[in-house]
Amino acid sequence: MNLAAYAKDGIPVYWIVNLIDRQVEVYTRPLKAGRYRSRRDYRPGQHIPVVIDGQRLPPIAVDDILP
């Protein structure tokens, strides 16, 4: 599946671990049109907020994801 398919299916959050640009792309607010309304990029040294079912969990460090 790809980003458009996840958006169409209403998946609320979609992450891409972009190894080439050394960042994690976080897409939120899906549209049935097959795109997301919001994208935020996180780079080394930053933390990604994690919310599951409305519950805020500890953030994940980008440095812990990227090799």
C-alpha cells in the first residue's frame, strides 16, 4: 500500500522513515481524496510525539529510528 491508500482508508497517522534525507515524515488528518492535510518532518535531535487512541505516549527520538 502507499500513502494515498492509507489516507483513503482513514488511517489517522502515517510515518515514512526517509533514510535518504535522514528524517521521519509524519502525515496526519487523512482525506478520502487520498491525501493527508498535514505533514511534519522530524530530523535527528528531535522527538516525535506519539498519540494512540487519543492517549499521549512518550515521544520517540528520531535518533532511535534512523541508523
